[in-house]
Amino acid sequence: MAGALFTCPLDVVKTRLQSDFYKNHVIMSNNYSALSPARKAIAHFSDTIQILRSVYKQEGSRALFKGLGPNLVGVIPARSINFFTYGVGKEFISSRFNNGQESTWVHLLAAINAGFFTSTATNPIWLIKTRLQLDKSEGGVKQYKNSLDCLVKVIKAEGAKGLYKGLSASYLGSAESTIQWVLYEQMKSFIRQKEIARQQAGVKASAVDKFFEWAAQSGAAGMAKLLASMITYPHEVVRTRLRQAPLGDGKPKYTGLIQCFRLVIAEEGFWSMYGGLTPHLLRTVPNSIIMFGTFELIVKLFS
């Protein structure tokens, strides 16, 4: 929850860059493709800071925390469901189909299972968060007063199924958590080889050894998240577009997964599919390090 609170401004910027909120800005950012990787990273980081300042100046400090309510409400059940279903799925699949042994395909199936359940259960929460973050005041008038008002208006205007817009992209996005879990398990297995060798030699691990193993596993979680995000990020943009409020005539601009992919690329270019990547990484990679590090620490304490 602390991570969600402190990184909320980055989440607001990320969501707006993923939407057509800063459409012209994203198109201009396509020119960065000619820059070197280092300069491109600096340019995107600079853009993120500029947008944060712009939101603060034009909409006030509270605008930087739009969507915080549903974010705080959703982060605990989302993480709990993901970790629980992954652990249960891994144990079930390995015991029933792999003689109790873990393997890459066991991790893969368990991660897919976790992603499916997490996406289905929490989609309405993230839709409300997205709508609030994209609700820019025009002349001091906002479309939604708060999370509850947003929920009521979405159901009234679009029906209960409106709360599940973007779910298809979320299912596609399960590939991100799947890749993250598989990479993390592989990295963790590699890190544990040193501990296994130490045990076989009859050498007891010191407190320093245990700390460095834990720190390495936490770092592996961050690296796994970084790689998974880079590979699968376009689904984030599509999911945000599908969750946008309908146009003034009540009709949605983006009507489906494939249509959204095609329309965004046609109007804004391929690199628009990576809009908001910088604030996304600045937010999620540290969160993954903290979250998985805490998870491993709790497992060690109770094992």
C-alpha cells in the first residue's frame, strides 16, 4: 500500500500516456527513435518529469493522486490472489502431473492460472482507477466526483459489463506476470545453487550469506519485472484505451482488442504502443523488488 501511495503520481502519468490523453505528445516522442539508447532513456525520463509538473500546475496536487482510492483497495486483493493462486497452482500441478517436482512448465501453467484469476477478479477496480486518472477537469468540472460516483455512472451508462472493459487485454497481459514468474523462478534457482553447494560441503550459511541471497532474489524479481514489461508492454496501452470513457456521443472509440491495436498504430504509429513505459518501469520495478523481497522474507520466517 505504501508503494501504491508514493508511486501514484507516476501511475497517473503512465495511464495518461497510454491513453489518447497526450496523443500529440506521444506522436512527437516517436522522433526519439533516432536517438541513442542512453539519450532516449534520458529524454523519456525528462518527459515524465515535465508531465508531472504540467499536471501539478494545471490541475493541482490532488490530480497527481487520482485513482489512489481504487489503487489502494485493489492492490492488496490483487497481490494476494496472484501469490495465492500461483502457489496453490504450482503445488497442485507439480504433485498431480510432475511427481511433486517443480519445472519451467509447472511455473508457466501456475503463472497463467494466477494471471487469469487475478485479472477476472480485479478488472472492475482497475477500470474505475483508469477512468478517474483520465478525468481531467475542463473549466473546473469533472465527470466523476469520486470512486463510488464513477462506479455508479459506469454501471448506469454502460451496464455491469462496462466494468469489464479491457478484460481481454488483461488476459493477454497475463503473459507479463507469466514471464515474470518463470524468469524469477529460474533466476532464484540459479541463485540457490550457491546455497546448495554450501550445504553439500557441510558449511553453515552465515547471516551475511543469507542476507546476500535474499537481496539477490529481490533483485532478480526486479530484473524479471523489467524484462517481462519490455516484452509485453503494448497490452497495457490497449487495455487503457479500451477502458477509456465513451466519446461525447456515447459510443466507444475502441471496440475490441484487434481493432484497438490496429487503430492506435494507424493513427499514432507503432511506438505509441510503448507510451508511458518510463513511468511504468520507474513505478513497477522497485515495487516488484519490495514485494517479492517481502514475500521471500515471510516465507523464510515461517518455513
